[in-house]
Amino acid sequence: MRNIATENYVIEFDSGYKSLTNIINEGNYTKIFLLVDENTKKYCLNIFIKKTKLKPYLIKISSGEENKNIDSCIKIWKSLIDFKADRKSLLINLGGGVITDIGGFSANTFNRGIDFVNVPTTLLSFVDASVGGKTGINFQSIKNKIGTFYDPMLVIIDLQYLDTLEEREIRSGYCEIYKHSLISQTNSKFKQLTNSDKINFSSQIITNSIEIKKSFVTKDKYEKQLRKGLNFGHTIGHAIETFFMSTSNSLLHGESIAIGLIIESYISNVICGFEIKMVDKIKNHILKIYPKIEFNASSTNSIIKLMYHDKKNIDEKIKFVLLKNIGDLVFDVDVPKSTILKAFNYYSS
């Protein structure tokens, strides 16, 4: 697998741990901290320690999207203070997207910014959180409402961590890979994935997916326009994820976005003329992989209300990113509630 250079840092594969050693040696850091949750402490910590030979100060928070909040940040900041961290400390985030997002945000806001390194451990964080420099937390159950842009010193992709994941986590990560195939102008990637009845996440596909996200971020780091394309499926998907977060049947990020991809593809057909046969292909492929979720009038209306908190909204209007064709995006589209309801019916039919 080839290393991928971004504007300010490198996403490294096999050589990543050597580069981490070099960064530590050259950075003259006073202390090194490692952020984990209970899962990465149990399944990934020994792998990391064996490969790096480091003896970092350990900071542990609880796993799960529901813990990506200010309370977890306070715990991280307090631990850094208790361990007498200073501006020459380094924070290494070992975990999925929750850990890398909240770890980056905590690093950015501690002492007005300390260096950090991301070591993602899930397929989702490989192809999503590893690229782009976004950090943040949820606030009042609103996804990623508080955050910053702050680049890591390095990102290390180690495929061995995928062996620690349950199949459900792999499926969650695959959704972002599939989304990248929809918004990329390289149509062959969409065909390659859609024509399969199963998840495909080879090392080459992971690398290609990271490259696709990088291409959006490189051209529009601060999400003025083009980078919004990475949110295709997320206006609906984030609201669904937030809605189910407060129930006993919570959905993983990718499970929610998968529904969003189907619904927003249908909206793209109604408003932008995206071919219905392509919408059907997307729906059929996704429903071969992800369980179908039941929605009623009450849950659908609650989800639509949550969409008004989406960070892409302007002047209290819900703004969608839609498709005219594979890789051909339309930005900041107003969508009437009647069309959203019709799209939910298409998903459920």
C-alpha cells in the first residue's frame, strides 16, 4: 500500500510506526499520551505497544457516539492536567472515529493546541476520519456541532487492527467506501462495488477510498463548496443516527448513512433527474448488506426535525448535496418535506 501525502501530513501504512518514532525523536516532546476507549485498550493497545515500544501515559474514555461529548473532553483535559502535560506534549489517538475526532479536538483546545497523531483502528476511521483535519464533538445530541479544523502530525493505517473488529463494524465502514464510489468521477469504482453482493474492502479499495476523500479535501479544506460532496447521504443519515441514539436500537454511523444514501439518491432522482435505474441499483446493493429499518410517521417526522440542526443548513433551511449522475454533484439544494417523505416511502417499499 502506498503512502498518501496531504497538504500538512502523511497517511502512512507499513512505514507509519517508523515515522512516528522519527516524529517523537525530532519533536523533543516532554510527555507522550495515548487516548483509548475500553475496546481499543482491550484489543488494540498491545499491538500498538509491541510495534512502537512506547510507554505512554494512558487516558481512557468510554466508547460510543453517545460519549463523543464535552464530558469526555473534560475527562481528557483533566487527565492531561493531572499528568502535568504542557505545550510540548504529544497526544496519540488510538481508536475509531469517536476517538480521533474527540482526541483531535481535545489536543487543539488544550493549552491552545498540542500536537497529535491519529492511529485509526476501524475501517470507518481508515477511510473517513483519517483524512481532512476535522475534529469535534456532538452537542445536545447534535452530530459534530462543536469542532475545529486541526491537522495531525501523522496518520498510521495498520490493517492488523481490522482483525479486531466484528462484522457489523466492517459493514459500518464499508458505507463510506461505497459513498466515495458514488461521488467520485471514476465510474468504474461504483460499478465494481455495486456489481458485488458482498462487502469489498481490499487494501487497494481502502487506498482508493482515501485518495477520493483526499481529492475533495485538497481542493476545499474548509468546506466552502466541493467538500460538502462528502456529506452525500449524511443530511438524512446523521439525523437517523441521532434519532436512534436515544433508543434501545441504536445504529452505527455507517448503518445510518446507508439509509441516507438510498433516500438521498431517490431525492436526487426527483429533483436532479438522477436515473431511477441507478437509484434502484444503489438501493438493491445496500439492502443486500445492511438490515432494513422500519420507520413510521412519528419517527420520520422526528428525523426531519433533527435535520434542521445539520451544519450545512443556511438561513434555517435544510440544504442537501444531491447527484445528477455518479460523480456529478449539486450543492445547497432546498428539498420540500413532501419529497423527503416520498423518499422515505421509497426506502420502505
